[in-house]
Amino acid sequence: MTETPSPILHAARTAARRVERLLIEMLTEKKLGEVAVVVSWGQLEPEKRVIEKDRVVKVGRGQASEIETHT
């Protein structure tokens, strides 16, 4: 009979599956961002952070002008 995994190993595997799900979601939706696991006392918390890019503002010689960005 196989041995039951320790609670720490079980938590790490569960968090890894959730991270994988978040990554697949972001890749299929073509979103820019990051997926991280926040480790705190007694828990692992996967987080998805999506970056919403806005227009770029170029500053030079004391002037600011707006530049359109295309994704």
C-alpha cells in the first residue's frame, strides 16, 4: 500500500495544480501578468496579477506627448 503524503507535500501539490490552472487561463486569454504563490504560516495562496497596459507617455525636453500602443 502507498504511503499517504505529508500535509506539506499535499499542500504544495495542490498549490501547484492551482498555479497551473491560472497560467493556462492567462495564456489562453493572452493576458500579460504574473502568477505567484504567497507562502504564509500554515497556507499557500496562489495569486494571479493581470497587468493592464495603458497608453505610453513619452517625456523629452520638458514636453509630454501621448503615444498609442498596439497589442
